[in-house]
Amino acid sequence: MARLVSQLIDTLIVLFGVSTLVFLLLVMIPGDPVDVVLGESAQAADREAMRAALGLDRPLAERWLHFYADLAHGDLGDSLVRLQPVTELIRQRLPATLQLAAAAFGLVLLIALPLGIIAARHRGRWPDSLAQSFALVGVSIPNFWLGPLLVLLFSVYLGWTPVSGNLEPGSLVLPAVTLGLSMAAITTRMMRSSLLEIESQPFLRTARCKGLGESAVMLRHSLPNALLPVITVLGLQLGGLLAGAVITEVVFSWPGIGSLLVDAIRQRDYPVVQGVVLFIALSYVLVNRLSDMLAAWLDPRIRERA
Amino acid sequence: MVRLAAICLCLLLVACKPPDTDTLIFAVANAPGVLDPRLAGDAASERTNALLYDRLVMLDEQGKPQPQMATWRMLGPDHYRLSLLPSRAPFWDGRLPDTRDVAATYRSLLDPTLGSPHGGALAKVREVVVVNDSDVDFLLSQPDPSFASRLTVGIVPAQAATGRSLGRQPLGSGPFAFVEWRDDGGVLLRRRTDGQRVALVPVADPTMRTLKLLRGEAHLLQNDLPGELYGYLADARGLAVQEGPGTTFAYIGFNLEDSVVASRDVRAAIAHAIDRDAIIRYLFGGRAQKAESVLRPQHWAGVGGLVAYPYDPQRARDLLRRAGYDEKHPLTLSYKTSTDPFRLRIAHVLQSQLAAVGIDLKVRSYEWGTFFGDIKAGRFQMYSLAWVGVNTPDILRYAFHSASAPPGGANRGRYRSAEVDALIERAERAEPAQAAQLYAAVQHRIHEDLVYVPLWYESNIAATRGLEGYVPGHDGNYRALAHTRMTHVQRQ
């Protein structure tokens, strides 16, 4: 219980730091919210009226306090461009991001864990080389290039999947593959190296001396121990996925959190940028806390240290 | 692992819905954000609003006002009477727009609490008075012979004019009705005449837009593509590429408070060093026309006969020498542009052409907000931008009058000319025929002073698949959708 409270306090401190940083950054970056709303041709009186309506004529400290007061009520403000509450915009975009994140994450687990295990078990032989090559290619190809390549092959030439969007049959496949492939590559390498690292541990020798078969050694002893660093990496990756895979969402016109953030930055829609960045920070923190808890559940040593 | 695979498969299937083959899909670079004509400021929203809301007046290709919902009479220099046409279309709830709707729309535009980007253009309106069921009077604070051309904001129902909620649930009297916001961030519309559904679907990446059209997932795309993609589409089977003259005016601007580019000889040298024909031929694939002024010569306030600064590298070198620059004292200039890959490519061609006459151009590329912020703040020597959707001669005051230096306008180069100021002010008070002459004089002076190096008008280009009757509007508008027909469409 005490550990949970301590983690909650840690989380709140991180969120406070992030939100203050976001608030200050948006105050400092070039551009004027009044221009976003009224355009450049507005009369001086109208500009002043709008400045007052947006609360921009108040001292910075007062605006900062107002920001936190609104935040405490779950109010992230209204979009300057779309004229909707930011929370509503995030709520509208979240399902698409969750859908893509779940599909990509599932793909990572499906590809990376078996491939990493195969590579480690056949170290130095052709399955290992194949898995290593996959990892190298997966990490090296950027999403903005891989996406259009996959579209050319599977959508334009073979006609199996739609080019982009999220409304047609099979539209999730290519964005999920684009996103999942690079993450799977990283996780494969991590899985392999983690398994090889514990290969020399005495408890594995003991298990083998007791007459356990290789599969049993792998499943009951090697894998649970090797998974700890992999879970940390997966936690970070899931955090990134929930934050919206910005490039993939833009390339595939996927209407998620990432494309909302890009649009908001381009349009200088300050409340939306602020709200989305806060949401991303919250996602990261929560997912990382969850992965910490999972690691503690898997490894009693971590629990004891905590 | 098997369970995991099953979950993944389910997730992929969740995304599946049967394709809608009867809807005309228009792939756009940016989705319309606000479907309230009083609040929309971005081009995508304004073009979509023109489909949803009829206006009192619309501007034709020469920029002249034409009646859409109403005719007008000038009862005095500061008094206009608008009379609603009996043939006007009803709102989509079946009610005919009346004078209360007109008055409520324009009164709300003048209300600073609404925060309309169109309020500035209507600053001279003192009062809007409902005379009877068909007439509305606009009383001005000072004479404005061109006032009718400012009445181009869509009319909204009076009951919706008080708040800002109309933008999410639009209700107008235009040729299209709003149906719904789509899950992909687009908007679905329905045509009044035959119920044809049209979806404006955002596809930010130009390559993806092209591929969607090639595969038959989209039927129409317009502008915002690199030149080579138009060439590619023009050669593709089953596609048609339509090209029309555009009003988007590209130019190079100068900071006239900078001691180097304040020299007219330096600016003239730059103008003579740029080979516009080559850029139009090779980068635009011929899909642009050389420009000399922000208003097209065909515009009622435009000017023909402006003599171009010809491509003449030797003359450019002579001018530079006269300004005190030669091989021993080369001229180095900073040129700011956005991160748009096509604009960057143009910047590097300009860099190469200017290097040939001895100018070392340092290209500085910035993210749009930073770039535009620097331009407005005067933190630049040279930059390139384009004026989009220029329809009225108000642009001359906005971009060149001394009082229009930011934040009061868009005279970003801080150009000051008492002669130009006086000509603009006289033109604004003059009848159209005389105003045209005065605006011509303004443009001659600006061209002579080389406030901008004028570059080109970018053509409006539409690529279609399985459509009949679509032509891009002169200012990039989508009005042709009102009579575009879908023919047989087959997916590849």
C-alpha cells in the first residue's frame, strides 16, 4: 500500500513537471493565438477583445494558476480552430489510436518473442542470422518510407488492402504492420540478447543437471528471467503507441491522437497541443508504472528492493 | 500465442466495414475544421462552407460581385440596400432565409465576442437594419463604393447566429447539406438536387493521396501535389487531369528596413537573375503562369502591360557592381522558407540561379509557425510566400499600405510610399471605373519599386477518376461539385 502511494506521488510529480513545462513552452514558442482565431486582418480593438476573452492579457502566474484550476476539473480548454473541447477531441481520436496500438503491439508480441527465442536457441546458425537480419532491416527502415512501400505492393499492385484511412475492410493491416515491424525488430534483439545473457547463469545449469529437457528449461527458467528487460522495453513501446504513432498515423491518414497533435501544431492550436501532450505524458507514466508492477510481480527481487 | 493471434485477427476484423461505392470521395490535404462561415478562417473550411451556405453576393472570376441570394442598390455613399431574391434556396430545415437571418448573421460578425476572422473586412459597417421581409439596409461609417464585394460570408439561421455551436452541426441554404462528421476526420455532405453523397476525406500525405486516386479509393483530388505527381497522374489510365488558371500568387519578399536589400539595384539584380521560365517548365511541369502583380490582369482591378524583369544574368551582374558588390566583395543574403519539400526545392533552384551572378544565398528552412512568426516580426532579409485566394483589391492596402505593417496588416517588408498610400486611399473612395485606374497606378508603382519580385500564378489542378463535369474553381473553390456526376467507378 505504502509503495502504491509512493508511486502515485511520483506520478503526480512527473505530471506536474510535464504540464508546467508544456504550459511554459507554449507561452514561449513563436506565434499568437489571436492570429489563429482572427487572422492577420483583425482590427486592434477586436484583437484586444479576443486577447481578453482567451485570458492572454492576464499575468503569466495568474494564467498558470487558472490552467491548473481548469486541469483539476478535467477541463483542458477549447480548440481555437475546431471550437470543440479538447477532452472531446481526445475522446474522439482515442479509439483509433487504441485500435492501432493494440494491433501493432499484438504483432510485436507475435513476431518478436518467438523470433528472439529461436535466435537464441540457434545462436550462430542460420535461424539466428535470419532473425538478426530481420531485426537489422526492421530497425533501419523508417516508417515514412516503409508505409508507402507496403501500400505500393499490397494496395496498388496486389489490391489486397486499402491505401489509407480507417473505414474500409483491412485498413488496419498496413498501419499495424508498418508500426509493428520496427518495434518487433528492437524487441527481437532484446529478447535474444537477454536469453543469451542468462544462459551462463548457475540456476540454468542446475536445471539441466536435474535432467530437465531444453523446452522445460526454456519455458520454466530461462524465459521468465529473460523477460524482465523485455517487459521494460515493451512498456516503453506501448507508451509510445498509446501516445499516437505520429508518423504512421499521418502517412496512413489514421485519425488518432498522433495526427491530432500534428494538425494542432501546424495550425498553432495551442490548447489542443497542450492537452494532447499532457495526455501523452500521462499515458507514458501510467504504462511505465504498469510495466514496473508487472516486473515486480515476475521477479520477487524487485519487490524486495522496493 | 494462439489466443494472442486470435485477438489480433479480431482487432483487424473490427476495422472492417463494407466499402461505400456510391459516395464521391474527395481526398483533401486538410479537413475542414469549422463549418460555420462566420468563424472559418482556413481555406479548407471556407471552400466547404461555400457548398453548405449561400451568400448574399459571390465574386466572379474578375472579382466582380454577383448576386447569389440578393441584389443591391446604393442609396447613398454610406447606405446600401440588399434585396433578397425570391428564387433563393431554403435552409435545409425547409425554411426560407429571410432578412432576420441576414441581419443576425452580419450583426454577429461585428460582435467582437464571436471572434470572427471576417470582422476586419466589415469594419466600416455601422448598423444593419431590417427594412421589411425582403430588404436589409447596411449603414456604413464612411463611404465604400466596393462594399457589395464584402458581403460574401454565408448566411446562417438567426436562431443559430448567437453562439459558436453551428460549426459542428451546420445548417445553411447551399447546394449541399451536412450529413455527418466521419470517423476518419472527414465530413460527409449530401447534394440538394439528387442526393449524391460527397465525402471530403483528409489525406495529409501527397503520395498517399495520389495512390488513393490510382486505386480508386478516391475520385477527386485538387492542388497541393508536387509537379511531378501531376505528370504521373496525367499519364495514368482511367484518370483525367483538369487544369485551370489560378489566383495563388507566389513572390519573393524583402525586408526594406535591411540595409542590403533596401537597395533597389540589389532587388533588381535578383529579379534579373531568376529564370522563371525554367522553374515553371521544370519544377511545375508548365502548370503555372508568370506573374507581375498580386492581382491577375483579368481582375477588374488588375493591370495588364506591366513589363517583366527579364532573365538577364549580365544585367544582374552590372546592377550588383553598381551597388558595390563584385567577386572581391560578394553579396551574401539570407532567404527564409518553410520546410515544405517543394518550396525547399524551389529555394535551392533560386540559390543556384543567384550563385551564377555572384549572390551567395543562404537558404534557411523553418517549421511553418516559426517561419511565419519570423516573417511577421520582420526577422528576415528575403523570403518567399504566396497569396492564396486573392479576390479583392483590398489586398493592396493589406500588403503595401504603410499602416499595414504587422500587426496592423501584412506589409511584412515594411514598405513605405506616401504615393502608394494616397493612391490606395483615393481608390477606396472612388467608383469602380476610376478605382480600377487608381489600383493600376498602385500596381505600377509597386512593380517599379520591386517591393516583391513577382514569380508566378500557380494553376489550379484537379485529378479525377470516374467523374464528369468537375473543373477546379479559379480560386480553388469546390463549387463544381454541385453538378459533378459519378460515372462507372471500378476499383483496381
